[in-house]
Amino acid sequence: MRVPVLLCKSFVLPPAICGAVACIVLNAATAWAQPAPAALSVEQLAKMVRPSVVVVMFEGREGQQQGLGTGFVIDADGLIATNLHVAGEARPLSVQLADGSRHAVTEVTASDRAMDLAILRIKPPAQPLVPLPLGDSDNLPDGLPVVTVGNPHGLEFSVVNGVVSGVREMDGRRMIQLAIPIEPGNSGGPVVDPAGRVIGIVTIKSLVTRNLGFAVGVNALKPLLEKPNP
């Protein structure tokens, strides 16, 4: 069955350039069951995940902030995962860490346009970065509890919980459907399972209902770590 749903990418832009919308037709797909891990509480997950989440900010030609999204640390040497639509094309980027410090992005080490993923690099700060463990996005069970931390509408490091509603083929991509509120600024944020492992990267939200969004599975990120841009 083909189910039409109006969607948009969920990162914050000034009102003048907020109108871009992606319209996608969803094709139903089947998700296979896997054993549920030992669960941490939402409070425990928030405490674990927040120190590894960053605000990704990009600037205009005059140095003014043009928009923001979310990212998360995947390597203590300064690697940060986010969406490619957050990183953009050859624009100045910086990230704000959970301790409030701000750091320039020195390069985009890898990207995947089809999956809307990018890996950024910053110079490792004096305070060691804490990477989040990467889980497995294959065979996710429907109803799996998840937590995401992001920056909706610029409200930094906000925590929200929900469940995996299914796995869908969307425009040639395998996406995790989430029953979770997603707002502009959440793009690029981690979706973690009850054990605190990243299973997805928040990518798009629904324009027709609040508690519906989609994440790229974390398994699509792993090849970028193994084979960065030349």
C-alpha cells in the first residue's frame, strides 16, 4: 500500500527562507523483530546522551547566524555526525558543545547525499569529547522505546521520547518511522534505543501531524566512518 504523507526537513531557518518542503510518497515495508535490550529510564538516557549532543550552526556572508540543527559526537578525535542538509554546501559551520563552548568546523570529512548524512570534524577541545555508541538499525521491532536529544526551534538539548512505529522505504531510502514530536532544529540528532545506542539520525518531520517523523538508520552512517571523502 502506498501512503501519501507531507514531510519537511527539520532544521531551523529564518522565516524568509523557511518555505522549502519535501513531498515524499511512502511505500510500506516490514520490520523484523529483535530482542529488546535492558532498558534505561528516560532520565538515565538523557543524562547519558546530552553531553555528546551538539548544536550545529551555519552563518551567512555577513557572519550572522542563518540556521541551526543538531549533531552528535561519534569519535573523541572530533568527529560529529549530522544531516547533510544541516551542514549544507561549503558554508561556514560551527558547533556548540553541551558545556557551552563553541568550535569551528574544520572540514566535512564524509557525506552521503542520497542518505542525507555528513560527518564533521572539529579540533578536539581540552575537555575530552564523549562519543555515543552506535547500535544496529537492522531488524528494529515496532514499538521499541526511543529517546532523542536535539535543538527544536533553538531550544538547546531538549529531550523527547517515543517509539519506533515501523521501517519504511521512502524515495529509495530505508527510513525509521518514529512516533515522536520532531520540530525544526532536531535534524541531525541521535535516536537512541533503551540501552543508549544510536539507532538513527533524525532527518524529516511530518507537516500534517505532530507525532510523526523519520530517521535515517545508523547503519547508513557506518560506511562514512570507514571510507571518508578523498
